[in-house]
Amino acid sequence: MKRLLPLLAGLLSACDAIPADPEQTLHKVQARGTFRVGIIDPGEEPMGQPQLGRFLGSVARAAGARPQVQLGAAEPLLTELEGGELDLVVGPVSRSSPWRTRVSPLPPLWKSKDGSFIEVTAFARNGENRWIDLLYRQARAAGSVP
Amino acid sequence: MKGQTPPEIAADLRRAERLEWLTIGWMVSVVVVMALVMGSSQAMRTAWIEDLLSLVPAIVFLIARKIEQRAPTERFPFGYARSHSIAFLISAVALASVGASLLLESGRTLLMAEHVTIAPVTLFGIHVWQGWLMIAALIYSIIPPVILGRMKQPIAQRLQDKVLHTDALMQKADWMTGLAGIAGILGVGLGYWWADAAAAAVISLSILSDGVRALRTSTAELIDGAPRDLEKDKIDAETAALVVELQRRFPDAEVRVRETGRVIHAQVEGVPPPTDVALDELWPGKPERAWRLAQLSFVPAGGSRHAEA
């Protein structure tokens, strides 16, 4: 039993390391003290603003980092996210957008009720599973409150 | 007169049928569990498709068993024993497809450097990394193939049943894919995005090799090739011994053998047939395997337009 304890401790610590980020996104965010977020310009009708604000605040608290915000159109922001130049992109995106397979969508923060199938969603870079795990929890909490 | 099953193998055939029904039931449960946890993971989707394909050999075995027991008719005067050969071809295609799809999918993932996202899920208010659920599902998916494959192999050997043997190979493909999947998800979890695809690529080569070998043997059987060994692409040892024995008894004749399902049909050309033939006496191997020689036919000299060997 005594010989098993170090092995069990090793296994438990390995489990704690899972999931990890291949590109170390969460680690870099915490080291920098900031996370680079692109906000998609909502146009004339801002959608889901309270949820978005709540979400960014909770991410900042959970990660121990401040948001470094950049406004812009969806396409260039999502391209930068895919390339690793942003850590997070949030904003209104159609449910049928092809970007939903190129980057990882999180639980929606806000959904349209007028039949336009627009959702205010946060996106993370594919495969950064530890960062996605943190964002997922905050997105579910923020999106659950109207 | 129904299609006759040699009484020596009737019990093994019934056992094989029960195993195939168990395979279908158990693997359907695996398919359902995998569908529930696969999420957007392409690797899990590929494993799920492979589990679906793994049902093919079991299903075609049972269908072929039903058909081959039918009595000969005017339209099918030789009966339906060849339905087993068609089932073998279909099973071989399924096995090769599993290997090929796994290789293509893993190769694509590695070439495109796709980073797999495995997000958490919320179960009863608790956030759980979905990878743990996938690993649990994959562990469950390994258990039936390991047990069923080990049970099928000895029966396949005794029956010289290539469909059952291919099905056992498919079970081996299933558990190897499951193990590769577990290693891959743990690798992805540790930040090695390529782990899943790399493990799958290695496994796929073994599965594809088995599938291609099965395809070669099944097509050889359909074009009246000499009976092949179950495991290797070479003429079966019992067949080789039978040819030697028939050549010894009929030294001036040309001897040909072919396989129809589990049994062998031998043809002796160029000599008059003896007045009395006992198939069991002709069989050179173990007496309990004599059922394999199902027919000995004689063709008079000049009675065939076969090309000479």
C-alpha cells in the first residue's frame, strides 16, 4: 500500500493537469495578467450586452487577468483568434456560421427570439481545452441569467 | 431436401449463431453509449462509425446461415452454400473499410494539424471534462469485443468459417481502436493534439492489413480459387494434403479443388470414376475434419475446356 501511494499521488496530479492547452493559452493569460478579447461590432442594435459584460467580468476574476478589448468585424476577429493572436472573441454570430467548426463556440450568452437565429456567443481557439474549460463555466453562468 | 449442414459441425454452428446475436445486441449498446458522449469530437465520431461497421460481419453471418440452409431449387440447383462466400466478401469489405477510414481520418487530422476541442459538459449541475466520459465509453466499448473475439476464434478454426474469422478480426479492430482512442484522448488532455490521430494511424495499418488479406481470400474463393488458410494468404494445409492424396489415388488425372463456404469441392479430370467412393476414406487429415470434403466429381478426358495449369 505504501508503494502505491506515490503512484496514486502521481496519477491524481496528472489528472489535475488534464485538460491542458497545447498552446498554453491559460498559462500565458495568467502570466501576462491580460486576456486579448475581440468584441464583434453589434451594429445599430446591441444584443446581449448585460450578459456579455457579466461574462467578461467573471472570466477576468476566474483567470486573474484583465480584458484587453479590441472592437471589429466578425471575420477578421475570428481569423485572428484562429491564428492565436486573440484569446477570445465574443459577439453576435449566426447559428449556421461556418466559423462554428473552425473555432470552438461556447454556450450562448444570448439568443434572438425574433426567428433570426442570431446568438451572442463566445469563441475560443480550437484545442485549448483548459482555457475552454474556464470559459465554458463562465459562459454557462452568464448566459443563464437574462 | 434442405441445405445440409454436416452433423459434425451443427453444434458449433448453433454456438456461432448465438454468439453473433450476442454480438449484435452488445455492440448496439456500445453504439448508443458512444453516440451519447461523442459530442463534436471527430475522433469519437470515427470510432462510432467503426463500431457501426463492426456489426456488418455478424449480421451477414446470420443472414447467410438462413439462406444456405434452403433446399436447392430449379433456379439454384446447386443450393445456396455460396451465400457464405458472399457474406465473407461483404465482411472483408467492412473490415478493410474500417482500416481505410481510420487511416484517412487520422492522416487528414495530422496533415491539417487539427487541434481537437473537448469541452466540459454539465451533468446534474457538475462540470465534467467530456474526455472522461469519452474514456469511460471507450472502456465499455472494449469489453464486448475482447470477450466475443476470444470466444469466436476457436469456433471459427473448427468450422473453417471465414466469415466468423473475419468477424473475430473485426472485434480485434474494435478493441484496438478503443485503446487507441483512450490513449488519444489522454494525449489530447495532456496537450498533445496529435496523440489521438497518431495512435489511430498506427492501429489503422494493422486493421487495414487484416482487411486487405480478407479481401484477397474472399475474392479468391468467389473465383474458385484453391481453399486458403484462415490466417494467411496461402493454400490451406488440409487442401494441399487432399490434393496429394487424390493425385496418389488417380496419378493420371488432373486434380482441382475449390472452396464453397466452409467445404471443399474436388474435381478429378481425365480418368474414369471408380464404382464406389467413400469421401471419408479420401480425407487425409483428422477424421473429425472429413466433413470438409463435400463433393468429389469426375470429368472424363476431353470433358472440360479448362486452361491447363
